Amino acid sequence: MKPIKLLGVMILLLVLTNITLANFALDDSAVVADLTSEITSLKHANVILNSEVATRGSLTLAIKRVQEEGYVAAPTVATLAQPGVVALR
């Protein structure tokens, strides 16, 4: 009779352990789901910020801003004279 009681107690402990571990797994999966949704929202915000940076840093917008500030394009481009022959080593 004693081995049957011991076996019953072991089965009960195993069932309780299984239930406890299942609850911990559910809690962890909820945390993982929260982190996944937060990662997705951060990726979305990153895309929005990247597009905003690209828009504000575009050359077209910079040219318009420069013209609005009163700067004009030079009629000629000044360059330094290049030497005719370059010595090779």
C-alpha cells in the first residue's frame, strides 16, 4: 500500500509542477509578445524619423532655403589652374 501512496504523491507533484511551469511559460510568452509589439512600434517610428531626416536634408529643400535667404548662384565658377605636366615618381 505504501508504494501506491508514494506513486500517487509523486504523480500529484508532477501535475502541480507541470501546471506551475505552464503558467510561467504563459507569463513569459506575454512578455515576449509585449516586447515584440514594442519592437514593431520602434521600427515604425524609426522609418518615420528616417523619412523626416531625408526630407529635411534633401538638396532640393536646401536649395530653396538658400535662395530664400538671399544667396544667388555665382555667374562664373572660379577654379585654380591645373599644372600641364605632373611629375611621376
